[in-house]
Amino acid sequence: MFRKRIRRLLRIYLNIYDDICMRCNLCVSTCPSHKVIKDFNPRKRVDSARRVLKGEYKRDDIDLLFTCLLCGSCKISCPFSLDIPEIVYLARSLLALEGEAPEDLVKIYFKAEREGNSFGISRERIDKIISETSKIASEEKPRELYVPGPLDVSLYEDVFINNCELLKEMRIRWTVSSEAVELGGNIGIDMSRPDLGLKILNNVLREAEKMNIKKIIIGDCGADYKWLIYSQRFFPDLIYKPSYNIEFVSIYELFMRSFSRYIKRRDVAIHDPCSMTRIAGLERSYLKLFEKPNKPLNNRLYTLCCGAGGGLSIRRDNDSLSKKLMNEISCLRLRQLIRSSEDIKMITSPCIKCLTAFLTASLYIGYEYEIEPLSNILLRCVKNV
């Protein structure tokens, strides 16, 4: 079912691309991976997607498609807004469903399918961290369900706890659940397995309905936002439909409604995930807390991805092209952030994968200032009010 639908969609998108593309190469000039490896660019990835559709692909095509960041810079630079990331995503999904994804991702698929989450985190570990954070949650009957991300409940539990503390400070009625620890974006988008991503997303929606939740609070993870958009666009009939409408809202947008007047920091440079502005078309209000408007080095048309998008940060083969791309692109983006103002003393992002890429990049370029999750900064500011 999935393969047949994806083949049909990929054929439609490729036909639109062939009819409209003028070969102006603006997409090539803005592609982050092209800045590192000249043979990698959006037009070549479209050619690879075409060979995947025909069943004539080779190993080079798989490498080219699975090293795409899916950051959307090619789309926003295109005069016609041709959606090359969607073409790449559909081709990748077709390969993954046919068992032709890179070997290190295939191993993650098995764990993800067994445990029901993107990174195969054990049920015992999830239950433990959810049990700890539920003590912070509102004691009243909850109206909102906070759904973090797989990295928050595995590698960065402190960020998860800080986000929970931030929600507590907002004085809203919220809770957490071990049945809803992510939306499925990492497996559905970055690892290109929409079938597994939909299982996770549908589980969250069922859990919210079971708890009579009207609003789901999420962090600004680029993969999860992209997954909410792509799943609705490509598989709307396969998404579970609760008996009432459920709203998705960012924890940071909720914060802005309560505490924005208390914060003004010009010594912090913030990196908003590519999916927010390039894919979802959202202008995050929290950017105004840290940046002067219209700074050229923070304009998303000209700035780079963090380097961890599209699953590059997930890859495990140390000698792979993905590691080279992630490290070099994250170094380029970190330098952009540092140059955005003479007053910069700290780098932040709401996305954990972005921060992880910058922490690695800081070792390469010798960056001496702090790199912190956005929730940590906001929580400190609130507690000082």
C-alpha cells in the first residue's frame, strides 16, 4: 500500500518538476551539501529520484539521496518554489520500504519497530523518566499533553525535565505519558520510514483522546514539524482521527504568551530549525527575544542548516559521507551564528539535534562560549522574575 502510493506521488512530483524547472541552478548555489561536496546538489538528487522510480538506481544514488539534509533551502531559493525536498523524501521512503536504505539505518528500523519509538529506547527506560517527570506535572485534571522527543527521553533527560519545569512555571494543566514520548518525525522523516512514523503518531493521538486531551504541546523539533506536514500531505487517510479536534502547539509559543515581556537578551544567537521557516512557513515569535530584526546572517534564505538534518546525525558508519557533511556544515553554520553580532556570548536552539551538531562543531573551530538548549535559558530567566 505504501509503496504503490509513494510511487504514484513521486511520479506526479517529478512530472511537475520536469515541466517547470528552468535549470537556473539557484537551488544548487544555496544547497548546504554542495558547499562541502561539489558533486552533491539538488538537481543530481532529482535525477537519482528518477532512477529510483524506474528501478535503475545504483549505490551512488542511495548515498546521494540519504545525504540530503531535507532543509528546504533549495525550495525557498527556487523562483517557482519547486519542492525538491519532497521529491527526495519520497524517493528515500521508497528505497527504505524496499530494504535499500543504508545499512546503519536498517539496523535502527528493527529496533524502532520492536520498541515503538524512533531510536529503539527500551520501555523500562521510558517508564522511568516519565515517572520522574510526572511528579512535576499539574495535579489538577490535565487539559494538555506534553509530547517531548526521543532524544529528550534518552540522551538529554535534563532538557526534558527543564521543559517540564518551564510548563510548571506557566501554570497550565498538563501531563505526560509513556505512550506519547514523540510524534514519529525522526523515524518518519529523517529515517524515511513513513509506515513506522504513522504508527507512532497515531499512538499519540489515541492516547490524547483516551485522556480527553484537547491540546498537544510539543518542542520545536524540526523532524516532528516536518512529519506533521508530510503525513497530512501524503497520508491523510492513514492518520487516526479522534472524535474531536486536537490542537498542536509549541511549548515556546506558549511561553511567549506568558513571559516574553521579561526577557531581552542580545548576547545570545539563536538557530531556529530549518523546518520551522522553510518547510512549515512559521515565523517563531521567540526569535525576537534574542535577535535584531532582519539581520542578514540570520535570514533563512542565506543561512545554513545545522548539519544534522535529514538523518545525518543518526548515521553510525564513522567513515561515511554523512559524517563529513554534518561536521563541515555545522562548522559553517556555527561561524555564521558567531558573526551575526559582536555581542554574542552564547548559542542556543530549541532543537536538540541542532545543539548536538553545534557542540561537536565547537570542538573543531575552538568556539569558547556556551551552547545551551533554549529551555535552559528561558527557565533561568523565568526563575529570576
